[in-house]
Amino acid sequence: MIADRVPADARDHIEDLAAFVTASPSSYHAAAEAASRAEAAGYERLDEADAWSIEPGGRYVVLRDGSVIAFALPEDAGAITPFTIIGAHTDSPGFKLKPKPTMQGAGGWWQLGLEVYGGPLLNSWLDRELELAGRIVTLDGTEHLVRTGSLLRIPQLAVHLDRGVNTEGLKLDKQRHTQPVWGLGDAESADILQALAARAGVDAAEIGGYDIVAADTQEPRTFGHAQELFASARLDNLLSAHAALVAQLATAPQGSIAMYAAFDHEEIGSASRSGAAGPFLEDVLARISAALDAGPEERAQAFAASLHISSDVGHAVHPNYPEKHDPANRPEAGGGPILKINANQRYATDAHGAAAWNAACESADVPTQEFVSNNAVPCGSTIGPIAATRLGIRTVDVGVPILSMHSARELTAVVDPWYLSRAMAAVLAR
């Protein structure tokens, strides 16, 4: 990529990604934002508790907690019509609000009890203005999305009180050193649930439960010599969730049922009712198959011809740590989406899947590159192997190269999310 030749369409895409991230401080907000955009594009909202009426040519969207699935059927959809699924996840590593969260700290500081969620780079969360966001469920079972705006901060110890921090390294205790401050004064005035209830427009006494996370409040922005770089919170993995949604809403299905599936809880293993290891995707696929009068034989035929693209961000070569990367396969920012490959099936890509992805990139005129881990560095994983194991659908793992993965603020090239979305649209149009 030549830095001063970022296409206008790529800049439009990155502006929309910034808006999507800003609207999505939690997985629940991300799922709701995706569903809202789908409905605005003509998708019909389905409720899992209702009977579904699904017709060829129809477009539908369904939510389960912090996960969302949208799908569009071709006009001639039948019992053996295959599925083309683009999968991603809505959650990001960080912190989650504990029960009995309000605490009085030393020096009159109000503090909160937070639990580490997933594997964040803890130091990156220090000295940043954070908000609380997520859902409150009242005793009558009603769910309320809530976000506070800038409210809390995890303060780092001054260098004068930690003289070895720059020579011996920063050492953070996950319990003692990650509790944020959010106010000053009498402890009787400190009640975070009251603050959350007020912002949700409910009575604090009616709160029956909550799923609340901390989120960075700094706005996404482009920067660099030619504004070719993009920094934002939650690129892992709202970048993929947004790219797939854009592709889904822009593509008219042809020979397969086009499906967007964004799952919660990937950062903690996906084992939940709304995670990729749970039954959500399989439940939706079964209800579509039933609506198309597909029995076990027809469904097996449809799955055998189906394709799942699992998209999650990956590692760009780090200029300060080049030895951490494979010497031959070195994804570059701005070089297009990456095809993730792992001999031990930490990624689900195989030869047929790689061919399908490379063909889609070629048809979309999108550059692509491979990612494989350095043998001495453990390889992460994605929803890809999980979905492939549950369903038996051929799965390909892809993504976009970024720096600072799992930081409170991550970095990518402006052009790469747009490339990824174009390649996804080519897959969905197969």
C-alpha cells in the first residue's frame, strides 16, 4: 500500500467502523447495534420465543444476549441450499463489574471491584478515562442497556514511589492494582448501582442482575503521515464484526443462504449459551432448515456444501519485536487480510478452505497474505475450530493484521478493514 493513496471507500469504511465501535462499549451494545443496522436495511427481527415464519427471499435477524445472527435467503432457497456464514465475536478483553462492587478506598477515594475478563494487557488500561457499559435486568425480567460515559480511572503509582518501574518492569497484582477510582467523599454517598440505575431510568431497588464491563472512552481516530493508520478500542474483534455486517447487508444472496454470526464470550473460551461453543448458531440453522422442509438427509447435503469464514484480528509484524514472528510469513499492515494457518488446528483453515478464500480475494481484487505462528511462540485460537467441530461445516480462519492486540487501544492500517469486508462480500456472493 502506498500511504498517500488510501481509497476514498476505505476512508468511508473506517469512519463507519469508528461509529460502530463508539456505539458498542459492550458486547450487548454491539449486538444491538448490529441488529438495529440490519433492521434499517430491511431485515425482520425474530424472537426466539416465537414461532418463526421464514420464506425464500426473506431477510431476518435474531439476538441472543450479546450475540446476533442475521441471514438472507435467495429467492430459490430450498431444502439443500447451502449456507455461507461469516463469523466473528462481539466481546473484548478487559474488566467486568463484580457483585458488591462499591468500595471505600484509602484517602477517601471511591473505588470499584472489577474482575479481569479474558487476557487484557493490564498496563494499557492504566490512567485512561473509562466508562461502565452493559445491561441491567430488573426484577420483572426487563433488560436495559446502559452506559455511563467517562466515570472511572485505574491510577498508576507515581515513578517517585516505584523507582524501579522503568528498569525492573511494571508488576501489577490483578486484585490490588486494578481497582479504579470514581469519586471522593463520604462512603455513604458512594453507590455505583444507584448511578447505573439513574442512567438506565430505573429504580436501583428493582435491579435483579447486571452484566457490566469497563470500556475505554477515547474516540477512535486516524493518524500518521498520510492518515493511513487507525487507532481504536475494541478492534479485537469489532473490526471483524463490523466488516462482516457491512458485507452481509450489502450482498444479495445467490446460490447459498448468506449469514452473519457474531458471538459473545470468545475471549473467555466461547463456552456459554451465546458463545460459539454454545447452541445458538446450530439452533438458528435448525430452524431455517425446518422452514425449508429439510430432513436429516437434506440438511447433511446442505452442510456438506456450506462454508464458514471465521474472522478475528491477527498479528502484524511488530517493528520493535520482529523476532516474535515467523521468518517467512510476516503479515504487513496495509497488505490486506490474512489467512490464518496452524498445523495443530488452532485455526481451522485447510487446503480447500484456503482455495475458497484466495479465490474470493482474487475476484474482489483484494491482496491477501498468510499468517502462521513462530514455532517458539504459542498460537492463540478463534471461534473457527469450535464452529467446525460443532457443525462439520468447512471453516476458514481469516482476519486483519493489527498491533497492540488486547491493549485498551489497538492499531491497524486504514485500508485493511475495507479490504476484509470486500473479500467477505465476495464469499457471500458465491
